[in-house]
Amino acid sequence: MRNLCPRFVQRVEVVIVDRWGKQVFKYASGGENTIYIDWDGRDDNGKELSSGIYYYSARVTFETLDPKDSEKIIKGWVQLVRTE
């Protein structure tokens, strides 16, 4: 049985791409940026993106007791819905 240990998020890096694989948003914690990703559906230039499916990849670094568990890649998708 594997021992569980507490994890504390140290760093988060996120890339969001459109359905064609073009990067539309990138975020990394550190400096003034927190570990909380507060994406509002805009691209890196502040322009509102169109409704649709967007894909993300997040690299999360943890402070752990076991160094081999210190980093995790999380991938998924989000549906952006615009109402008028």
C-alpha cells in the first residue's frame, strides 16, 4: 500500500489552444500571478474568443514528501459559451 502525503501547489503553467491547435492563452504562476487560473475566455491580447471548445494542458508542480510525485500534467477541454 502506498503512503499518501500532503501536497501543496508551488507552480502552475497552463496553455490553452483552439480546435486547430493554435495557442490562444498561456499562464504561469509566479511574481504577481497566483496559482489560481482565472481565465475569462480572452486570448493573450485581451480579445474575447469565440464560443467553442478549447483544450488545455496544465503542468502543476507540488511540494511533496516524495519527489517523484512533485509534478503532474493535467489535460482536458472546456466549452466557452457566449450569451448576447
